Amino acid sequence: MTIRRWLTAWALMLVAGGAMAIPTDSIYRADVVLTDAQSHRFRWAEQRGQPRIVSMLYTSCTFTCPTLVESVKVVLLALRPDERIRLGVTMISLDPKRDTPEALAKLQKERGLDPAHWTLARPQPRDVSTIAALLGIRYRVLSDGDFNHTTVLVLLDGEGRIVASTEKLGGVADAMFVAAVRKTLEAR
Amino acid sequence: MRAILLLACLAPLAALAADPGYVRVPGGDFTTTLQYEDIRGASRVATFEMMARPVTNAEFRTFVQRYPQWRRDRVPGVFAGNGYLDHWQGSLQLSAGAQGSQPVTRVSWFAAKAYCDAQGARLPRWLEWEYAAAADGSRRDARRDAAWRDRILQWYAQPASRPLPAAGTTAANVYGVRDLHGVVWEWTDDFSSMLVTSDNRTQGDPDRNRFCGAGALSVADREQYAVLMRVALLSSLEGRDSTSTLGFRCVREVQ
């Protein structure tokens, strides 16, 4: 093998390796399987490739969780259509026992969440604490089966690295967070 | 020669499979020192088995040999921060400051969880930990004893720079569990459930959207400083954090 051919092979390997390896600071390093509202099972890491807003909720929540969903919508509305189309949203259930695909589909329909952008998914019960820890979400199961949890929107870049997060929810988008979303979309 | 090689390969497995010394903690009704809005009075704690002492450096080294993705030179940053096992001399070498018999510290929650998973066990929940830690040598609940509380508090007054004792060298409590006090802090499975706050749903409170639902935590018994310090520490941590005095032990469910 000539040095040139060797170098070419080496460069190809690097490119292939770069495309394969998930960065060490990516939350997609976690070996987590999710099931979405359409009953499709997939590895969390398959969401790699597109920047995403990620958070956790449970569908039987009546107060803050709707606010959480609406707050994501407010962020989406602050974007231009050509930006919006390149951003994904993933809402992961804290309550996989009760949040069946049917329950997730119901929420998806009720809130008008386009499945092309919105992924509502439940993890395996044992992975809930891992996902929450990766996203920096704190939660506790209450004695009546409800959940107490921090409501935070986390922005992941296409590689699954946490770029920004916000706890400012409600009718007005957090300008810093929207700016971070724009910047992440531009960087691609 | 072949037999020796085979033995060499099996040795780490054997060490990992060796019984780490779980002891039975019979269940019972228990009133946590923590006061949650949604919990009134005692909670039922189911019977479980708990490691009699924290996991040691030697045991954790065996684990990272078996599961090299948890070596400090290979662990993804998302699961462990910079301090992870950095008191070891090398990725697989202990040191004078991290001897085999001492409790392992500088481990992230993700790593501790993976260790217990590999054992077919899990990290204790806070309530289980607090339940086991309420006992002294003769009583299942010694918390009302001021002299006992004072002895525990003495440890917290000692500087963290002092070398850790070997694991399993403090007195066993009534269940046969050691080192729950006076050695290291310990991860719990639900460390991130420590939502320490005053009532955050008050109108006009800027934090009111932070939490979904009720169940904010406050403290029922201000005498229990030792418990409060544990909670304060755990509530300040992220899953990838590690500290020089934070270790862990595992528990098993009883079938």
C-alpha cells in the first residue's frame, strides 16, 4: 500500500468514524428505547441528526404540563417557518405505566401536535430516572401516583448535546432560548 | 498454562459474583424526617436487602475491568464529570489515597447505578436509606435519642480531608448494616427527587411554574441535622457529579 493510498483509507476511516461515533457529551450515549404515540419502538439515539427541544411530562397532569406543551408552541411560533421545519420536539413520559401509546396519541391529538415535528414517547420504567438525570429534570412520584417535577425545556443540538435550557414558561417565549434555537439551527 | 489463563480470565468475574454481603432489613412503618405535602404520617417500607457496607475501591475496580465503558479514561462525559475516579493512580490502578478496602468515592450517579444494575440490584431509595440509617445497635429507630444524634453529628464536624476509614469498620446497626453514618455520603436512586423548596405554587411567585403538581418538600424535624445535610447534598447534585466523600451501596428487592 502506498502512503497516499494509506492516507486516503485513513481519511475515509476518520470520516466514517466521525459519522458513526456519538460524541461523549451527547445524551444519546444512553442506551434507551422509547415507544411513541404510534407504537413505534426506537432507540433514543435514532433522534440524532436534528436539533430538538426535549422535556418530560405525564399525560394525566392537568396544570403545568399543558403549560409545558404550550410553551414549546410559543417557542416554535417565534421561529420562521423554514426554521421551524428543521426543529424536532420530543416529550418523554415520566409515567410510562399509564402513558400508553393510546394515552400519548390522545394528548397529541387534543393539543394539535403534528407528529411530523412532535414525538411523544414513553421509556421503559427503569430508564425514567436516567433520562431525567441526563436532562437535569427533578421529579418525585407522589403518594397518589401523580408526579412533582421541574418543568424545563432542554435544547439539544443534532448530536444530542445540551445547548440551552429554560424554565421560563408561559405565553411569552424566553428570548435567550429562542436565540439559542436559531443559532443551533444555523450551525448545521 | 491454559488453566492459568482461564483462571486469570475468570478471576474478575468471580470477584464480581462474590457475595458483597447483603443483609436483610425487615420492612415496617416509618415516618420520614422529610415533610412532603402529600404524605401524612408513616409510610410502609417493604422488606429489602442492603449491602452491609459501601462498595469499595477494589470492588469498583473489578467492575470497571468487566465493564470498561466505566473506566475513567473511557466513560462518556455525559455520564461522569472530570473528577470521576481521579484519585486512582490510573484507570485500573488504585493508589495510597484510594486503597482497595476503602469505600469508593468520586463516582457519578450513573456509574453507581450501572454498578448496582450489574449486580442485579439497584441503588436504595431515599426512604429505604433513611429507614436503615435510623437504627442503632439495638433499636430500629433511635432518632429520638439525643446522645445518638450527637455521635452522628461528630462525623460531620470532621474535616473532609481526613483519610476515609476502611469500609465496614464502624459498628453494625441492629440489621447488621455498617457505615451508614460516619464514613461517606451515599447516592440514592431517587437523589433527584429532593425538591427542596418552600411552597412554590403561591400566586405571584416567580418559581411557581417550576414544579408540576403538589408535593414540595420541607422539613418536619429540625433536630435531625444529619439527615438534613444528606438531603442538602443530594439535592445539590447532578447525575454526573462526583465528590471525594460521596460513595454508594446497593440494595436488592426481596422476592
